[in-house]
Amino acid sequence: MVDAYAPWLSPEFAALRDDETLNLGLMDTLSLQDLPRFMDELSGGQLGGSLGVTARKKLCEQFNEHLLAARSNVDRLINDLRVIAKDSGQQANEMDFEFLAEQAAQTCVGRL
């Protein structure tokens, strides 16, 4: 599950979490809505600038692959949550809550 949405938390990429230029700790503080933009920035610029030693370069390339897949998953999750919120709002607006008021009134009358 970590790889699907937050690959920077994966033990596989622990070495990258210590890289101050990547600042992966910031990713943990972002809202879901802001996450795609920062994932794009990380994948496009900061990650490329972090390449150097061959082993590190390979790790960064692997991370980038995971990040791109996670980006797609995050987009899908955001869209799904928006659809759910919209549908829930519509259902709530269409629901007749009068029965709750009647039930509360009957409960109050029963206590008298």
C-alpha cells in the first residue's frame, strides 16, 4: 500500500529520505490535494538533480518509477473521493429527514 500512494515511505528508499535536496519529509505534511503538484516537482526537477553515483542514480530512477505510478494512483483517489463527496451531498439533499423530527418529538412526548 505504501508503494501505491507514498513510495517515499518505503524502506526501499530510506537512503533518499536523508537527502536534504529532495526533502522527502515535506511529503508527509502535504494534503492529498497538494500531493500531485509536489510529486510532479519531485519527479521532474529535484529528483533529476540528485543523480550522481551510479548506485544512487539507479535508486533515484527506481524511486521515480514508483513515484509516477503513485502519482496516477493519487489522482484516481482524489477523483474517487470527489465523486463520493458529490454523490453523498446529493443523497443528503434528496433525503427527507422529517421522520427524524417526528421520532424526536415522540420521544420527548413520551418523557412527559
